[in-house]
Amino acid sequence: MLVLALCCLVLRVASYTTPQTHSAKIHLRASSRPSIVTESEIEYLNKEQLDFTLAYLNEHHKKDVLLPVVVAFSELGETSISKNLWVGGSYTVVDAELIDITREALYIDATILEGDNSSKQQVLIPLDSDVVKGMKKKYHILPEIDDKILQRASEPIDNFVRRMIRLCNSVKAYQATGKLIQLGVQLKGKGVGKIKENMFLNQVPHNRHLRSYFYQLAADAALEAVVLCSEKEISYRMKMTVMFPEMNPGMDSYRIGTLLELTRAVAIQLAEQNLRVRVCVQGSMGQGIFTGVPKQLSGVHKLLQMMDWESEEGEPNEGT
């Protein structure tokens, strides 16, 4: 029995000079850059795109993207944990400079401060990296981007932007993702992630086409999560986070009808797979004069009973 619980939701879908300097190169997570450059690497980003991207990321996104990426996706992160276990701050990655981008990886020169000594180490970060073991509690573990989605990014710069956004989301550099989309547009990409003309959210209530788009995304995600749960890949305890203006109780555009329509879409999608679904609404809490429900759920139970589920004879959801 699957239970969709409507509770009180806040729906959301945020120079150092060292006394002594040594230089060294190490191999991290993979071999250092091969001397033989393959044809696929040559064709990835052209010279203009490569030079602009390197300069832009090095100038504007060292602290929020490059440094966390080095720590999260290379052995330097695990090394820092072990060496800082007894004395915090004894091993720190203080700088990261992106020196090259290929179809497979980012090449970064990392500056490490260990005590009074500073050293440089070249690290290779695969664009489809997973967070290293020691950093899994600090950063998000995200699945690799589906090959079918990457194939839609016909331009190499769009391919890079998609994969780089995944790394940014893993290290919680959310503000950089929109700027990367704009970078791709500026470098003559096809605008991966760019909002289409009929997808603007400045009309409330949102038009039916726009709401249906978000409903389908949520329903597909819920079904995929249920399948993964049945395969024991994830826990049976789940939370769906949906964030657009009509689903945010903190904004005056919040609309309870949109929440209920979303719930209906998810429930029907699951029911169509012969799953038993129950929609539950949080009841009154407290005692005496303090009895009540959150304002966002006021009247939801009654509205839910009045909704048209299109389940009568001859209607689209007959029998569900």
C-alpha cells in the first residue's frame, strides 16, 4: 500500500603566500593526462569555447565550484579528512586552477597548504565522477546523467554544461548552475536548460500546459522511486520536493489547487501500474483551543473529496 501524505509542506523543486613552496604531480583517481590526444578530445570544445570557459571558471567560480569539486571528487578530499582528524586545518586545499577540459575530465592544478609548506598537485576529475567515500556525508551523491539525455545535447558545449551542472549540484553550488547555462548560450550552444517561451512562471495561476509539465515530471519521478524501492536500491521512506511559485507556501502565489492536482497526477500514475495508493491529509493537531491544522492545509480534506478524478465510466481514469 503506497501512502501519499499531505503534511505541512514547504515545497522546494541554495591570495596566500607561503614561506616555502614545492611543486609535485600526483595521479589521482586516474592516470595523468595521456600524451596521445584522441580525435574525440580534439573535437570536444573548440579553441574559443575552451579558452573562454577556462578563463570564466578560474576568474568567477574558484571558491564556489572548483575548490569544492577538487575536494569532493579527488583523493585530496579523503587525504584532508585523515590529516585533519587530530589537528584541524593542518591540510587544506587553498587554490584550484582549471587548466584543461576534455570530453572525459577536468584537469586542475590544486595548491595545498600543509603546515608551513605549500605544494601544487595536478588532479584529474572525470566529468561523470562520483563523490569520494570520505565526502559522502558532506556532499550530495547524484546519479550519472542518462546517455539519452546527453545525446540530446548535440553541441559539445551543451554536453559539458549538463555534466558540469551535475557536479555543481553535488557540491551544493546551486547559484553557479544558471550561470553555466548562460555560458553555454553565449558560446553558441543550443541553450541546454534555457527556459522556453511558453515556460515562464510570471503568470499566476500558471497556464494548464505549464502545470501539466510539472505534474508529469513529479509523477515520473515518483514512479521511478517506487521501482527503485522495489529493487531495494533506496529506502521506502521518501520525500518529494517540488518548487515552483504555486507550490511554495512562503509566496503569495501559493495555490492549494495546484498541490491537489499534483497529488492527483502522482496517484493516478501509480494506480495505472496496478499499485494500491492512498492519499492521506494531515489531521488536526493539539488539544482544546490549540486544535487546528496548518494554514496551508486548511480545507484540503474537503477539497480532496470534491475533486474530479475522472474515474467514472467512459472517463480517462475509469476503474482507477
